[in-house]
Amino acid sequence: MQSTSFDAIVVGSGISGGWAAKELTEKGLRVLLLERGRNVEHIKDYVNATKGPWEYLHRGGRTTAMEEAYQVLRRDVLNEKNLAFWVNEKESPYTEVKRFDWYRGYQVGGRSLMWGRQSYRWSDFDFEANAKEGIAVDWPIRYNELAPWYDHVERHAGISGSREGLPQLPDGQFLPAMPFNCGEELLAGRLKDAFDGKRRMIIGRVANATKALEGRSACKYRNACWLGCPYGAYFSTQSSTLPAAAKTGKLTLKPWSIVTEVLLDKKHKRATGVRVLDAVTEQTTEYTAKVIFLCASTLNSTWLLMRSATDVWPGGLGSSSGELGHNLMDHHFRAGAEGFLEGLDDKYYFGRRPNGIYVPRYRNLFGDKRDYLRGFGYQGSASRDGWMRAVKELGIGATFKDEASTPGPWKFGATAFGEMLPNHANVAGLDHERKDKWGLPVLKIDCATGENERLMRKDMINDMAEMLEQTGAKDVSTYDSGYFPGMGIHEMGTARMGRDPKTSVLNAHNQVWDAPNVFVTDGSSMTSSACQNPSLTYMALTARAADFAVQELNRRNL
Amino acid sequence: MTSETGQLRLVSRREAIRRVSALLGGAAFIGGNRLLAAVENASPLVEGSVGEFTAADIAFLDEIAETILPETKTPGAKAAKTGAFMALMVTESYWPAEQRIFREGMRKIDEAMKKAKDVTFMQATPAQRLALLTALDREQVRVMDARDAAERREKGLAPRPAAAPAAKADQNLPDDPNNDLPVVGVRAVGEVPKKPAHYFRMMKELAMLGYFTSEIGYTKVMRYAEVPGRFDPCLPYTPGDPAWADHA
């Protein structure tokens, strides 16, 4: 019979859960890694990874049947190529008080299989902002406490990037940077001159290996990452953390395992284990462990806490502060500008670089002062237009066709990713009126952007137009494709870290104040959102918390 | 056709899809059974989305596509089975309101050809087809550009700096013919309603999508490296050389 007793249980196998499993097993713990969805085996289950683009019936597009079945996914990322990696919305619905786009991946590896891979450190401008501005609560940690853990996770995950010495975007342990193409090279140089070094364009820092790592090939520049990489060239649970954890011989991975609640010893205020509902057989099993890591993703870890220990705290485990479920954040984006580059018609590139450029934040830093708080960074790229440019152009026939078959003009486009302030009113809670396929009350989400984001958005659009005009781009046009919370797929908060159990759910080591052997280390724990892509910070927080948990176990404090 | 029972319509639709799948060739054939299942399951959900494109319809769409993308030094749209792809996409990926406009567009093209040259579109010479579709292309660019400009005004964005020069000509073409149509498909709260495009924009878009994303498009019209293995950021380019195809 299989054991139901472990040293540690990790709930969720995405970016955070994979790291928790790796760190805890490597430190000698016997770990049960629970995943609510199916197993996805590395390489073998990347069924579309080597398909020719022409082999898809709808050439990767969407059908009306897909749009009916995926009412949330259809708002942005719905496509035929990697549909199997996105959640079945009919089985797992949620309630939107206001529109909130929640794009989920319920399988081993979670969204580490489809993520955008941009990996940036946060800085003390981010960790100190709440305290300095009197927003929400102070982060209980500073950059120097996280820096060694950024080092640690970057070395294993494989982050390629350039060292720039920017205080707002600290350098890390980088693999060789991918190069700019000739259009970006030109703009980056001109931008530095035009803004006196205050605004910079750097190559994206991305979790694609630019040289081989253990068990992983170097990037082959196919840019088909989100189908799963047969070379293991980008960081995912499958390519990176899962094999490391499995190598210890101390890992048990159980797919199809929905954790319905965390079990609590009321007297000692310690978790004893979890109750698991088998998603296929619907049988229930209880597993015990000394420590529990919740890494089920922002909102999902909180959802689980809300279902746990309700006989002690009606709002669930971690609700004593009144902040569980609150302060939901994301990054607002889909706003920026584009323009054409001249003088490069005799230049081209080869290979599909799975990465773009980054313009680190410059607003409200180094003496700049705007009518809003915080700032934004830009992500974009220069490229020669493809055949699609010609759809909107006038013309049909032989010349039109031959012209459309050749590379078009050089174009540069970028969108900003803006910080969203934490706001108590942005909240998720249980909807007792509505159940999912397994009878669990679904989450009800009520979240909106505010005045700060609205004001920032003007700069997000106009600044890029200004930068393009000042660097000599032609026919510059701005755009705002519209944004609703969740679209960034950078959802954060709802179980924030803090210094005071009265105003936060987690302490400085990601322990639930109300049950210190329960750790929440995914995006739920974030106290503010910064404007950098957050996954690298989840990795670092998870590795740091795992190290602390093992120390505390050894000190017999847990 | 109106006398057909639901059962007969279903059978004939399945038959139509089977033909389309066969026309699309070997790779798609594997997906054919899956497609049949999907279409059957979808039928109660999407009322009126039954697109019955006959072999004659597909031949008609092939000639539309071939007129837009004729054989030159590279194969034309017909060689890439673009008509069958267009029929499949209209059947599977267009909402009923869009399907109606597309089908209506096919009829309008035939009528316009009869009026102008007293022949059907299929009977017309390639030059006659090109002349008619070129006029329709001017119309759709003007309509769609005007719509884009109106949407930008609504959003408070500045006008695009360079409107397509020819789109400014033909000031006396009709206004957007789709102004009164219902919005397309399902949509989320706060989502901007999508109006169906001008029918010739639909045809041009589907023809180009079908052609350039076909195996011929990827490997004979453009250049395609399945595994580039490296990234060369800045290489000399000689005008006329085909593009490197994207893939993601």
C-alpha cells in the first residue's frame, strides 16, 4: 500500500510548486507533490511540438465551437495549437462580479509550460514603495534578503540576459544574452543618446538557455515554446525542477489530486496534512506531513485556504487578519506605440528568437515625479513585417502576391506593463451559490483598476510614441487594445506577506501567521505588484521559504 | 434545400465536411474524424452555423483566391487548396452573421460580373475577374479604414499617420454596408462589440491565411526552417528574396 505520510506536501506543480519540490527533496525531505490535473510527461506529451504549422486544421486559429466552450480563454489566448494546456472552463468555472480574465493551466507543470519566460529581479524601489508611499502594508523583506535566492534560482533555471548595472533592475546570474537584431540595435543606441541614458533599451531577460544545461539543450530558436520544448531549452517544471526533484528518489508525484482542504490540529494551530479528492475516481484520501507548501497559483492557493479550518475561522485558514482574498493585483498592459524604421531595407535576420527587448522602468525614479505612483516597463521587438501586413493594404494579383511573399518594412512595436496598486476592495471570495464539477464552491472575483492605473496608462501610450519619434521612427502610431484585470496573467496578492498578523496573511518567510507549518510561496503572497514579470520572484521566495522550513524543522520549531 | 429535414441537413453537412477534409489532403484527413465529431457536437450550440459549401462553391472560392494570389514564379492559391480552406473556416470559425455576409458576398460577386460582362464569375476571364475584384478591394479598404479611424476616435487615439494612399480615392463608394448588422458571437462584459468585416476583406484575409500558412506557402513561397538552431541578428538582404516564415 502506498504511504500516506510524508515530510512535506506541496500543492501545485507549476513554477512555484516545482521549485518547492526540488528544494525540499534536495534537502532530504520525502515530498508528496500534488497536482489537480493530468500528468504531462516531458517531451512525450508535447504532442504538437514538432508539427508543421500547416498541419493544423484551422492553421492554429479558433472555431466557434472553441469560443463557445472557452468563454474566458477566447478573450485573448484561445488557439488551436496548445489548447490542451488550458483549463476546461466548464468543469472549473468562477464568478465574475466585474470582468476578470483568469487564464489557468491545470496539469503537471501548470503554466510553466506556456509562460512568457521573461525573468526580472525586483529591487528595493519595489520592496520599499508601499512603506514610503503609505500604500497597503510594508513588504516584510528587502532586496538583500532575496538577492542570494535570485542567484540560486537563476543558476538552475537558466536565465539569459545582459548585465546593465541598473539599480531598478538588478543584474543576475545570467547565461549569455540573446542579441538585438539590427533594428533594435539602432533604436537602443539612439534611445540612450536621446534620453541621456535615463531611458534604456536592453535585451529581454528570458528563461531560455543560451547554452546547454544539465539535461537541457541550448535554445534552437524555433519560438514554439508554448507547445512544450522537445529540447527542454526553456525553463518549465518538466525541463528543470521536476527532474531535479525526481533524481533525489524522495519525490512522489500524484496528478489528478484536488486538495479540498488543509487539515488542522486546532489545539496546536498546526496543519497535520491535506484531504485529497481524486479528480477521476472522486475518492477521498488524507495525507499527513510536517510542512505544507501551497503553490497552487494566486487565487487557487487562497481558494484552498478559504475552504480550510472554517470551524476555527469562518473565513478559512489565514483569514484572521481580514485580508485573505483581498488586494488582488495584475499588470495592466496592451497599450503602447509602434512605428517604422528606415535605412535597413538591405538587412534581415535568421532564426526565431523567443524573446524581445525590455525598457526598464524610469517613471517616478531618480527625481522623476508624475501625477501617479509607481511605473511601467516596455516589452516589444523590431522585425520585418510578414505577409499579414498585406491583408490591410490595397491590392490583389501577381505583383501584390510576390510583394507579400517578401519581408516588409522594419517595424518596432512595444506594450507597457504597468504596476497595479494593491487595493483592499479588489477581492476574491467563495460563491456558495455555485459549485464546480467536484462540488466545491467556486471563487467569486471582484476586481478593477483605479485612477492610478488610468493616469499611468496615458504615459504608457505617449511615452513610447515620444521615444519612437525621438529615435527617428516614422509613421508612429499609438494604441490601446483595452485591458481588464487578469489579462496580464500576472495575477498576484490575496494572501499577502507582511510584518503584522493583524494586517497580513503571511509573515516574512511566507508562513501563514495562523498555522506556521503552512507556507504560501506563489503569487498569492505578493504585497505589491511592481511592474516586472513576477515569476522569477516566486521562484526566489519559494527557494528561500523551503530553506527556512527545513531549518525550522531541524530546530523542531514546526 | 428548405424542404430538407434536420436529419438530412446533418448528413449533407457531414458529407460536405468530409469532402473538405479530403480536399485539404493527407494531414487534415487524420483530423477529419475529429472534425466530424466536433461539428456534430457543435450543431445544437451554434444555431444556423451550417455552412454547406458544394464542390462548385469551393471551385468558385478557388478562383477568388487565385485572382488575389495567382500563380507567378511560385504556385498560386488554387495549388494550395485555398478554396477548401476558406470554406472550412467559414463553416467552423465564422459566426452566423459573418457566414451570411460571406455567402451574400459570393452572390454579389457573381451578380456584379453578370451585370458588367454578362458572364458568371466562373465563366469570366482572369482579366475580367481581376478588374472586378480590384474594384471590390478598393471598396473594402476604404470601408475598413474608415471604420478603423472611427474606432480610434472613440478611444481617443490620434489618427494613424499614413492612411493607404489609394484608400482616399473613390470618395463616392458606398458607406460601410455592415452598419446595421448585429455584433458577432459571444462577448464578455466590457468587450468591444465586433462588427462583421466587409465581405471582400473576409475573402482576402481567408485567402491569404490559407495560402501563406499552407505547406506550399511555408516551403515554396516563403522560406521555412523548422529548427533554425541559431539566431543571426543582422544579415544582408537582397530585394526580392522571400521572407523567412514565422512559426510559434
